[in-house]
Amino acid sequence: MELEWDEEKRQRNLKQRGLDFADVKWFEPESVMTLRDERADYGEPRFNSYGSLHGIPCCFCWTPRNGRIRIISLRKINDRERKIYEERRKATESSSDA
């Protein structure tokens, strides 16, 4: 699926966090865990995908729009998210070994 984003937001993210929306294509597919974001009504479905980007645990928030993935944000994961991500990865690995 093709990626898209707001260029101003991408530049701001690059400056503030040192992470480029364009690099989302390099997320390691085997590491990605995606959860629907239901914390608020955003007027469209939103998802948080957690995974490894160049060896750095990151999260990108996105929404499907016009057949594309619209990136909303990209950041390093926090300690709470890291714990959840690692627990779910272990559970997934255990179930696939069975």
C-alpha cells in the first residue's frame, strides 16, 4: 500500500524527533504489531503500529485514506508501550511455535 503524509508535519517530526515518515516503509514486517486506536472518536479509523525501525522500537499512527496509508505521527515507543509490545511479541512467538 502506498504511503502519504502532510509534508509540514513530516518536517516538524524530523526536526523534533529525528524520525522521518518516509522511513515507515522500512519497518521490519515481522516485528510489526498493529492495534486500533479507540481512545477517541477521530472521525476515521486510526491505528497504531508498533515495530522496529532501523533497530529502534517505534510507533506510527496512521489511518487508511483513499487506498493509501496516511501517516499521522511517528515516534519512539515509551516504556509502557515497550512492555506491552514485548509481551505480545513473546505471546505471538510462543503460539506460532506450538
